[in-house]
Amino acid sequence: QLQLVEPGGGMVQAAGSLRPSCAASGTALSISRMCWYRQAPGKERGLVATFISVGSTNYASSVKGRITISRGNAKNTVYLQMNSLKPENTAVYYCSAFSNDYARDYWGQGTQVTVSS
């Protein structure tokens, strides 16, 4: 099984930056991808960024150029560097990891990001 922990959300003013992280632990640590999603109030959860390996990342078109997903020094840790944040980026950000051992996604509890104008 996998457990995901996502520290690093918070409140920031518009144009500011945040860098939440996602750390996976447990017994099923053969992970083929880690992703960040977000869900704003009253909206569906949507994919923000995907990390497969160094040099193999994907982004939603709405965040390209402002958000970067990267792997930390620990193999099963990813960061989401978010710059030039806007109030409409306010959402709960969730991390997911796909376990090759169990052929399924695992999810974190989510971290709140609030951008004030």
C-alpha cells in the first residue's frame, strides 16, 4: 500500500508563489507516475501536472509556464512549484501516485491553496 503526504499549501497573495510537496511511503513503492490535481469549490477535480521521469512531464494548458512539477532528492517525492498565482487558482490540491504493484492510483488527503487578491 501507499500513503501520500502533501505539506506546503497555504495562503498567498496574488502574484505570489507556493511549493507544495508530495511524499509517498509504504510497501508498494514501485511507482510509475505521480500527479497533482486540483479541485476548486463547486468544480470537478482536474489534472494539473504529471511526473513520469526527469524530462517526461505534462501540464494542463491552463498552467503551462507558471507551474513546474519536479522530483525531490528522495525518489518518491515530487514538488509543485507554482508561480504568479491568481485568485482563481484557489483550490484543494491533491497528489496521486500510480502503484505498479497494485495497478491502481493512491491519493493524498489534499492541501489547501488560497490565493487572495
